[in-house]
Amino acid sequence: MGLIKAALGAAGGVMADQWLEYFYCDSLPENVMAVKGQKRSSGRSSNTRGSDNIISNGSVIAVADGQCMVIVDQGKVTEFCAEPGEFKYDASTEPSLFYGKLGKNILDTFKNIGKRFTFGGEAPKDQRVYYFNTKELIGNKYGTPLPSRSVWLISAPVSTSISPSDALASTATASATQFCSIRMSAAMSAGITPATVSKASLRPNC
């Protein structure tokens, strides 16, 4: 009884999947990146008993503006379309009597029935349609902000001599920033002008 049920299930499933499908996707919101395609099936349709995630050869996929369509067959991307309009999938591994050469499709259909029979009547494949949003995603914050850093520079021309009183005033102004204090008192007491002070002696002590 199990073999008969598997044979009837395989034959019935293959015949139900002969109808061509029409896939579409509604307008994608700004905060949605990707969705799975929908198969149109109204109350007047006879294509109501087909297998899930099966795309018959010759099916039509509608691609709207701002969308990118991707077909995944057995986990592998087989088709890609970002141009608005109608896309006809004519490279499917699921044959249909309504598309292509009739003689070849009949032979492929019987082969498909035999293959499904070995899997208990189920279709051993997974085919899906995904739509990606190609519009600008407004308000999508990403990345890590850089920490703000304040840099204080005190520069003076090398060729200009600075009096000790002016140097003490500059030192007092720099210490008011509460960041760093420049050790210049030793240089001033020794009577050395900033033009002859080495860079190491003017290095901030933070």
C-alpha cells in the first residue's frame, strides 16, 4: 500500500505542478530589506494543489521599480534581475507541459514522476523567489562613531624671541584649560629662549 500511495502521490504532485506560476511582491517599506515572493492564486485559479517552493519552467516573475529579484534553487542563486518588468524563468529543473517542446516535456515529466516516487511522492527540491529592496534605507544607522578628541596646540615662530614675562603669561593661559601644563619654568629661569629650547623639554605633561 505504501508503494501505491507513493506512486499516486508522485503522479498527482507532478501533474499539479504543471501549471505556470505568477510571482509578485508588494511595495517594500523603507525599513524592510528583503521578503519572500508571493504566488498569486485567487478563487478562480485551478493552481491550488501545487507543491510549495516549486517553480515550474516558464513561470513569470514581476519585478517592480526599486526591487531586485533573486531565484534560489536548492540553496544556490540561479537567477538575478534588477530591471523592472516581467521576468520569465525558463531555466527551471521542474518541467511543464505548457512551456517549451511538448515531446521533451512529456519525457521529462515521466522522469520527474519516477524521481519523486523514490522520495515517497514528495518533490526533492526547493525553489524560492526573494525580493530585495534597492531603495535608500532612510534612518538606518550603522557603524561606530569615532570618539571626539580635543587637540590644543601652542606654536610660536622659531626666529622670534619671547621675553620671560610673555612666556609666563602663555604658561598661565595654557594651564587654565585644565588639560596639560607645559614645563617652561626651568627654561625661563635659565635664561633660555623658546628658540633654543628642545622639543623634549616642551613636551606636555598630561
